[in-house]
Amino acid sequence: MNDLYNELQTKIKQLDTSVKLLRTNGSDLAQKEHDYKIKVLEKVFEMKEEGTPATLINLVIYGDKEVAKLRLARDIAEVIYNANQESINSLKLQLRLIQSQLDKEWGQIKNE
């Protein structure tokens, strides 16, 4: 039973670490989303000033190297954030399973 309790404590520490990491990754994602949207807006105004027809701007804007680079950074940050969320969900499940096992073993000890 000590092994399960130690494993439970380890998983709780991992969950705490993952939640802190999620906060950091979430802030990073938000910043990258902000940077990307600002660059898109800047490029749209730049293209309008250059006389690019409005109907073409939406087709051309995402091929711009700066915009594409920021979009990629945003997408990567989003993948990392989502993976972090899945890791947290996995840890929660593992914690519930360990807790359930501990409850069963503790019940057996009480009944003896």
C-alpha cells in the first residue's frame, strides 16, 4: 500500500507541474495568437494601400512569409497547449485509478 501512496504523491506533483506548465503554455499561445492577428491586420492595410483588390487580399495574405511564420508559431503553441491539457487529463485519470485501488486495499485492511 505504501507503493500506491507514493505513486499517488508522485502523480499529484506531476499534475501540479503540468497545471503550472499549462498556464505558461496558455500565455504563450495567447501572445502568439495576438502577434499573428496584428501582423495579418498590418498586412491587410499595407495591401490595401498598395492597391491590391479586396477580393484578392484574403487569398494572398496567408502566403505572406511573415504572416505564415507567425501562423505556424501560433499553431505550434496551440498543439503544445492541447497536448498539455491531454497530459493533465491523463494524470487525473491515473490519480483516480490509484485512489480507487487505495480505497479497495484500505477497505480490505479495515475488514481484516
